[in-house]
Amino acid sequence: MAKDGTPWSMSLQGQFNLNGMHMPGDVVFGGLFEMNFFSIQPELSFTSEPQQPTCHGFDVLGFKQAQTMAFAIDEINRNPNLLPNVTLGYSVYDNCNKLGIGFRAALSLTSGQEDQVIIHEACEGSPPVLGIVGDDSSTRSIAISTVLGLYRVPTVSYFSTCSCLSDRQKFPSFFRTIPSDTFQVRAMIQILKHFGWTWAGLLISDNDYGLHAARSFQSDLSPADGGCLAYLEVLPQGDDPAELRRIVDVMRKSTARVVIVFAHEGHIINLMEEVVRQNVTGLQWMASEAWSSSATLQAPHLMPYLAGTLGIAIRRGEIPGLRDFMLRIHANLDQNNSYRINMVNQFWEHTFKCRFAPPPSGWVEAGGAICTGQEDLETVQTEFLDILNLRPEYNVYKAVYALAYALHELLQCEPGRGPFSGNSCGDLQRLEPWQLLHYLQKVNFTTSFGDEVSFDENGDVLPIYDIMNWQWLPDGGIKVQNVGEVKKSALKGEELTLHEDKIYWNFKSKKPPHSVCSESCPPGTRRARKKGEPECCFDCILCSEGKISNKNDSTECISCPEDFWSSLQRDLCVPKKTEFLSYHEPLGICLTATSLLGTFICAVVLCIFICHRQTPIVRANNSELSFQLLVSLKLCFLCSLLFIGHPRLWTCQLRHAAFGISFVLCVACILVKTMVVLAVFKASKPGGGASLKWFGAVQQRGTVLVLTSVQAAICTAWLVSASPVPHKNTQYHNDKIVYECVVGSTIGFAVLLGYIGLLALLSFLLAFLARNLPDNFNEAKLITFSMLIFCAVWVAFVPAYVSSPGKYADAVEVFAILASSFGLLLALFGPKCYIILLRPERNTKKAIMGRATTKS
């Protein structure tokens, strides 16, 4: 207020030249729509006098969207439950598809177009508009929201999809009722994954819409989530034949059969003409929402190439009463509209191909018959009245209602319980845009079509898209069919629903194409990336032995557990084959049979000796030792059975102890027999009788017992200190488990064998010395021969045992036991059994002593 008390007055120095529609109200919402495609230079004029409009190329769909906003406001004003006693108005401008014009329109909405503004001291009053519906372009929305965000003026876009607009730091007052490109990209990736298309090309427009989509694809697309990009090309802004030829040539040469296009139809028209010229067929096109419903591209000459296109489309909705509202539109015959050109008249001229007389100076579309204003809209075929495919219009409808519900909640605030400073509430007479912004962030309502509308922390609406399919009908007609949807909910997350039976495929097979860089690697192989190529291009390498992969496209093979091994196909871990000397295999059966045969022969010989125990040949040289020797040989044969079968702890502990004690008992008997032979012949000489008193029956038994007890002590010490245990050996064969008994203490095993060898060597030496003693039947010769066999077998055993792996080591030891046992049995008892059974005439004392008497 001035010093004299009069209010300050501010005059408008100039006006922006804008086309628009307006309706007054208690609260006014602004709108920015593309109602003309082009503008004539200078596109931005700023003078004190308004100029004639410079926009042309009327856009029916843009005008339809503006009328949808007008209808929504009219519907809200008639709704007694929403904003009662408040009348909404609107102020809508045409952005002429130009950034500069759209930006000036937004500034005009927020600052007003009044010629003079009176400022009172209290600075009361509401701004010209409280919120804006628009813009439809991401580029224009970025520019507008950057400025309006500073003043917290809420803008709700119905068509700006750039993911960059979700940045709350840069665009704090931006909202939208169309999903972000980030979700659209993820939706396309889900479709790629659903059909197994891992190899696709991407074409984008050279603007924020395309560049941010490409960035999202490069960050979100991976072999695990959908595949790789075979190529990424930026479509030229204008008609650049050389660049378009190069891009189409890349598409033609690529092995990718799927082409994703993130661009507006204006960028694609020239591209498709080049595709037609080069006749590039066999491609599966995927369309972004910017052109998935484009009627321009659904031309008959393009259908051989674009038929079967799968596109992401804005959610279709139903708006009851919209068509009736549009039919009530009538032209305004009043030509004194100043610079605020009546957009309805421009629509009228475009639809009925007429003009109002006289046409405004510079009106580009003037010409044709004179419009009367009485023309009937129902007599013409126009997209304007098509309410079966409401997509951007449905988003406009939701945007207006979002602002209305936010305003409704603002006005429902109870004084003293408000969200603002001092718990205050907003006042209808002094509303501020930032107050509406607070409630807009929390708005939540459901449309009459059943869709829930709410915004997340970034101003993005709960996303939902329809999936469209371009179908080429047999009669040559074209139909855009809804074949599914992709949406995100708070409870279930992202969901893809596809009705594959409804999809038209533009291929001879009438099936989805196959688009991969490399065929999927089957189980049993792993992927090895080709050098210098994307991850989706790889070779399939067979897993190495012991490793498997049990699913397709494994990046690495996993090792099997210790007791398992890979199958031949490397896709399954199977239990390793077990190997041990079994009773069921031929080798085990032969050794078992031989052991039992030896035991049986020992039993037969023992029976023979028992039956002929009174005969001279049995009684000679202590028959008791012969019986003990036969029993010990039987034990030697039987102990070999402990080396056959699955190793257990008790068999491992018992096999060597039984073997060692049995053989010591056997060799001890032989040693004592040899010593008795020497003592007898020594006693037969003069003065040698005293030597027999040391070799009586008791001394013989005692000697055998003492010698055997020493071996028993060795075995006991071995078992207590380092007992043999069963062991699963995987060192011999990777795919087998060899069950064996480890000796525990090598020293213990060596001492056991060494003691047996010592007694055998001693017996051999004594028998060798007594080999020439006079007797018709000198047993020392037999002992010498048997010990020679015994020592030869066991000397050969050591290197054979050490060099034999697994079960063959047990087989070698069993063979040594059986060979040495048979050697002793046959060498010591074979000749005696021969005499007893076949030459009984020699089994007399005279025959035995005859030779000795003759010699005497």
C-alpha cells in the first residue's frame, strides 16, 4: 500500500499469444494440452498487443483430452458429495507441441493474464490456478516442473512418462497418472522373459523420453531378467535417409528377431518407410505406449511388417456420460474472441471441413464452405466421439479427480487440527498451491471403473498397463486387440497376465519367434561368455568330472558331495560306486572257495590222522604236534575269509591278528618238530641222550605256547595303540569309493610279519641242517621244502601288496595266505597221506627204521 493509503497497482506489460478455453469458478484448475501439432515462426511472440494465433495442424485427440478435463470438472460440480458449495473452473491452453509455448502457457496459468492487478496490504486472494493438469510431453514437463516446483505448484501429468520426473529433489510438486517409463521398461522385460526372448534390438527417439528409457533398459535388463540388447540405435529427429538406411541395415543383419521401439509415431513413420524399401520382414516389433495405438502406423502397406506387434498401452478406462457431454459442444459464432481463440470453433472447422466468415487474419486452416454452427457431430465419423478406447483421456480424468479429492480433503480440515503451522487449516479465500500439494501426496480414491488411484513418495501412480496386439484380419482389416495386462499392487508386486491364445503372430508358424544370441545351455553344461560379446552370447561347456549343473543356463558347475560323483550327462550327482573284495564277485568267490577247500582238506587230513593215529608214520616225530599243525593250518585257511566282504571295524581288527597268530602257531609247530628231529638223531649218538630231556611233550607244548604268546602280545599292543580301521579311499578312483582297512600302525604290521618271517627262517635253517640225517622217512626234508615255499610266497607278497590298490591288496594277501597254507599242507602231509592211503606196506616201524638199520 502506498504512503497515501491507496493500494499498489501493477500493470501487465504484455501478453503471451496463446490459444485456450476458460470457465470461471471458485477454484480454477489449469490444463496444458496439445491441440495443434505445429506453429508458425515466430512461435513465441511477446508484445503489448495480442497477436493472432500461430498454431495449426489441429489435433483432435488433444482437443478430446481437453474436453475430458472440462467434463470431469462439470461432473464434479454436479456431485453433491465432492466439494459441496465449491464451484470448480478451468483454464486450458494449447501448447502447440512446442516447448516454448507450453512453458509460457504454464507461466500464464500461474501468474494470470489480467491487464492490472491490485495488491492490498493483506495480500489476500487465491492464485489464478491452484493446480495444473499436464503437460503431455516429458521434455515440457521437465522444464515446467523445474520452475513451478520452486513455488510448490502441483502439476499432474497424464502422459509424461520419463523416469527422471520421479526425482523428488528436482521435481517436488510433480505427479502423474500414467506409469513411469521405469515400470514400462520392466513390463517389456517381463514380456521378453515370458517368451524367452533374450536377444533384442532397441530403437529410441533422440529426446528425454527415449534416452531415459534406454538408460533404464541398460540398467534393468540382464541375462537373468530378460536378456541382452543386440544393438541400441537413436532415431534421427528429422528425415535423414542415410542414417535411417544405416539403422535398418543393422536391424536386417542382426540375429535379433525382436525390435523394441521407444519413440513417438513421428519418429517411426520415416523408419518404417525405409523398412518397407529394404523389405525387412520376420521381425517381432514391441511398441512403447507412445505409438502402440497409433492409427497412422496402422496403414495397410505397413501391415506386412508391423502386424503382430506387441505394445504397451495406457490403461483403457470407461467414463460414463462423456459422449453425451461432447455431443453438446457447439461452435461460437461470436468472432470477438480477441487472442483467446475459441478452440471449439477450430475443432468445428477441422471436423466439418468448413470455415467461419470472415476467417481471422492469418488463420491457417481457413477455406472451404461456411460453417453455420448447426452441423451435427453424429453425422460425421470422428475419433472425437470414440469412447471405447479411452486411454490418455482416462488419465486426464483421473488427474482432475486427484486434484479435486485433494482439495476436498483440504477443505474438510477441522480448525486447530490442521497439518500446517500452528495446526492451522487452509482457507478457501486464501488457498495456496503448496497447501493443496500436501493433500495431493496423500490422496487415495477409486474410479467408477474400479481402478485405485494413489501416489507413492515420488509422485508416481500405482502402475498398470494394457498389452495390445496388432492383428491383421483375413479381410485386410486391422484390429488392435487387448491380450493382457501388467500391473503392480501393494500386496502382490508386479504381475504379468497374457492371453496367448488371443495373440496374432505375423509368422508362417503362427507361433512366437525365437530370438536368442546363443541357444540355452542344457543341464550338465555351463555358460562361457564369448570374448568381446554381450553376456547372452556364450558357448556351452561340459562340466568337468565330479561337477554338475542341474538347470538350464548355469553360469558355473557345482561340485558333488564327497560320496557322490557326476553322472555321465553331468546333470546329476549319483552315489559313487563302492569297491571292496566282495563275496559276490568272481575273484571273491574263487578265493572263498579256495579257502573253504583248504579248510576241508585240513579236516580230511586230520580225520585220516586220527583214524591212523596208532600207525608208525603218524606216531613218528610227535603226533600231537601234527594235530596242532593241522588245526593251525585250518585256522590259516579260515582267517583268509576275514579279508573278504565289506570292511567293518571288527573285521579290520581281527583279520591281521587272526592271520598273525594262526601263522605263528603253525610255524611254531614246524619249528618245534624240526628241533625234535635234530634232538632225536643227536641222542642216537654216544653221549647225546641228555639232549632229549629238553624236548619232552611238555617242553614242546610250552615252546609252541610261548612263541604264539609273543605274537599275541604284539597283536594286542598293535590293536591298543593304533588299531586298524575301515577307511573310504577316494584317491585311487575319483568315481569310486574303495573300502579298505588301514593298518593303523605300519610298524605294528611290520613287526607282526617280521616275527612270522623270523620263525619261518629259523625253521628253514634248522630243517636245512637236518636234511641229510639218516631215516627212511626224514621229515626234515619235507620241512625244508615247505619252508622254502612259505618264505618264497611271503617274500613275493611284500612288493605285490605295496603296489596293489584297494581290493587287490586284500586279494594279494589272501592269495599269499592260501598259497603258503597249501604249500605247508601239501609239503608236510601230502607224502604221509600217500603212504597211509596208497602205500600202507610202508607204514610200518620196520619200513621206517629199515634204512637206518642197514646203514648201521
